[in-house]
Amino acid sequence: MAKIVAGIASSHVPAIGVAMDRGTTDTPYWQPLFKGYGPAREWLAKLAPDVAIVVYNDHANAFSLEIIPTFLIGVADKFPIADEGFGPRPVPAVVGHPALAWHLAESLILDEFDMTIANAMTVDHGLTVPLSVTCGKPAAWPFPVIPLCVNVVQYPPPTGARCYKLGQAIRRAVEKFDQDLRVVIYGTGGMSHQLQGERAGLINRQFDTAFLDGLTKDPVALSKISHTEYMREAGSEGIEMVMWHVMRGALDDNATEIYRHYHIPASNTAAGLMILENGSSA
Amino acid sequence: MTLPHDYESIPGTYVYDAARGRIGYPLNMFCMSLNKEENRRRFKQNEASYLDGFGLTAEQRRTILERDWLGMLRVGGNIYYTIKIAFCDGLTFQDVAGMMSGVAKDTYAQMMLAGGRSAEGNRYKDEKLPEQDRG
């Protein structure tokens, strides 16, 4: 039986990827952020999961406004790196896990989560930056990845509560898979940031801290934050934090926080990282 | 008609919702085309003629050609799309964020280093009204 052993929440700020790709992570601007990633990389290397499910949003790269899937799962065996408007990031292509991905697609749909299925898609910084944050710069990513996209570009994204329930359904599905796999799940995006309008640059440390605390202590209450509250308190793009609830829903109710890192700023964004472990399976 | 939206009371924020989606589609799909190197090259060679094929309104064309970043949002631009024009110009998200908020690049960068724009005083269009009377 497959099992979800841990969850990782991480911002996916594109500038973090650019800093790694250009080798500027030791500059005074970036060093404090990247220093905090070290322990997470060590933890993940030691955990050595068999596969990762990465919950993220595409940013007008794999998908345009032509078709806007609310929840989508990638079932391909390989996902090329997208050209986001300035050439693809120089990182390895992402290798998929079609057997588990198809099992998830089938199980989730029959469990009343109406997933869109993608046989061919590129992946953008939303997926690759969290991999870079937690894996560094390997020649190949250390595990296969199942991309799970959530629309947060066209209002409205799915609610936090719906995302949490999707996480619970992902867990049920993983535990019905007939291979012994140790799975990690990433929830990405956030934390507080606003990239647009006269209010661009909004950051809310108090909101973010309460969010990080609530993720362990009371995730169900946290999942009920409304879209307007995210946008008002954490900036219009802070609404990406709904994706963290998918990760949290897939873990034990009493999952343990084992690491957190929070830094302002990464470009326009408050960057957060949190690792949660399922007690019985680490 | 879509439902009334309580987020309209947030100042300086252009939520890409149904109303903006209805007017913004051609503008954003032009931006999407810039994901291809060949199209970026053609756009840079002759911006005005490149824009001809996308069914843009005159005001959408103007905001693109003049790099009126706030103006683009007002005519249906979505920041994840319009940023692709900025990438073509060699600009970053932070450069454009500074321009949209009307401050110099260094001033904006300093604000971010100092912890960003505070939510205090920036939650409602009219912070002076009692909560129940705000938009």
C-alpha cells in the first residue's frame, strides 16, 4: 500500500528560481532566504520519498484562458519545462508517475472530485521552484512527480474548504494504490503578496504567521478563510494559499510541524516554507 | 449578471473575475502568444502590426503600446499575462509593481526590504467609514 509520509508547503516565487539559475543565492539579498532552505533539503534527502504530488498553479504557461481547469492532474511520463516568456528554466525535465497518477485520476473522479486529465503539458515555476527550493540543483530530480494544478488565475479559485477535502480524497486514493510507495505532497504558492494594482507590494506578516500556526493546530478552521479575506489581508495573489489546504488535507489530523522558515522579501512576496510529518510513518 | 462582490471594497486591486474575463480575453491571449520566442521576435520588430491579429480594442492597443501597466488592468489585463510584455522589455515583476504603485524603482525596492506595504490602512477603499458602511 502507498502512504503519504509528509507534506511540504512552499512559496513558488519565480525570482527564487532565477536566483538559483543565475547562481546569486549567496548575495546579501538572497542569502537569508536560502540559508533557511538548507535544513529542508537535508530532511528531504534523508526521507528519500518514492514519488511527490506537487499541488501548484500554472501561470499562463501550460494553459491559457482558452480552457481553465479548476483541478487538473498530469498523467504523462514526462513534463517539459515551459517557456514562460524568457526561455525555459535550465532545470531537468520533470519525470511523471503515470501508474499512480492514473490511479489518482480514476479514484478522485469516482470519489466525486471531477479532475481534468492532462496527457501532455509543460510545467512552469509554480512546480519547479518548490522542487529547486527543496532539492537544490541536481542533474535529475530525485523522484518522479505528479503535477496537480489548481486554478488561481481566473477568479474564483476553488474554496479552501474544497481544497482541503480534495487533499483528504487524495489520501484515500493513495492508500488504495497497490504498490508500497512513500509519497510526499507539496502545497505551493503564497504567502502574502500582491503583484498588481496600486496596492502592489502588500505583505502581512501577522496573517502569514497565524496561517502557519493554524496549519498544524486547526487546519479545518483555517480552510474556511474566504477568498475576500485572503485578498484583503494577504494581497490579491495571496489567495494562492488555498493550495496549501490540499496538502494539509492529505495528512493526519495530528501531523507534526518539524520545520518552518519565513522571510520577507523574495521580490514582492513573503516566502514561507513548512514541513509537516505524519507521526506514525516518518 | 454575476453576484455582487465584497472584494470590490479592496483598494488598488483588480480581481480578474468574470467581468474582467469578458473584456480581457483578446488582450491576455496576445500576451500568451509571447511565450514563443518567434512571436517575441516578431512583436519587437513591429509592435503595432503584430497586435493587428488579436481583436484588441483601441484602448487595449494603446495601453500595450504605451506600457500603461495599470491601464491594461482596467481594460481586462491579468497580471500573469501582462507581465509577459514586461519580460519582453527585460523588466521584472518588481519593476512593474513599482510602476503600478506609482513610485520609483528604488523606493519600491526599499519598501519591500522594509517589510512590504502594510495591510494597515490598505484594507478598504474608505478606511474612515465604519465597517458596515464600507463598500
